[in-house]
Amino acid sequence: MSTDGETPSSPPPSGASPLAKLFPLAPQILIGAAVVGAISVFLPGISISIPMVGLSESKMVVNNWRGIGGLLAYIAVGVVAFQMMSKKVAPRKQVLGVLIASGVAALLAVLYLAAVSDASGGAFGSAVKTGIGAYLNLIAAIALIGGAVVLAKREKLF
């Protein structure tokens, strides 16, 4: 065991808050959430079936403007987080950009889920179901906000 001081990769002191223990992992959290979010927009967001005429169709999240905006936000956060992996300190403007893009991704995910949930079935016995892509998109956006908050706390932004 080495006692010559802490290395940059050593864990925070045992008395640190649980949030402080996540500080070194902020870029990895952001990259993971961005990858999951980018995958989620290519999954079915809504499924419509009309058994009376034998029609069934699914639409991806990215087929909607909210999905396209979310994809762009996930890509932007992923690229910036990847750049932060090599740096120990992130510039303030990059952290603000990550916070804003994460907020936009979350807002678009909520708006998409609300729009899909409002779609009403009933005509010709049709059934409208929310797809896994809509839910996974929301979960990824929430994780993205969590990673952005951890990053902002690490950089003492608030």
C-alpha cells in the first residue's frame, strides 16, 4: 500500500457525500446516457394496430421532430463528455452547454411521451400503444440530467 499521497484516480475521502463520490464518473455517466438515448430514438415510440382491416404499424421516436431534437442533444452531450474524459477540469462554458443540452433532451422526451400518450384510439377498433423507445428515451434523458448535475457540482458551477 502506498502512503505517499492521493493519486488522481483514488476515491474521494470516506467522509465525502455520496454525490462527491460520483464526481470522477460524471463524463462516463454522460456518455452512457447519451449512447442509450441515441439508441432509444431508433426504437418504436408508438404502435398502432387496426385489427378490423389487418393493419399494424410502428413509428420510431426519430420520426417526430421531438425525436430528432433529442438525438441532436444526445450527440452533442456525448461529444462534449468524450472530450472531457481526457481533461481533469472542464471549462465553464462546456458545462453550461451540457446542462442546457441535457435539459432540452429531457424536455423533448417529456413532450414526446405526452404527445404519444394523448394519441387516442378507438376508431375502427384501433389500439394505440406507447412503445419502448418513448420510455427508454425519457429514462436516458433523466440520466443525462443527473450526469450534468454531477458534472456541474464537480466544477462548482452551483
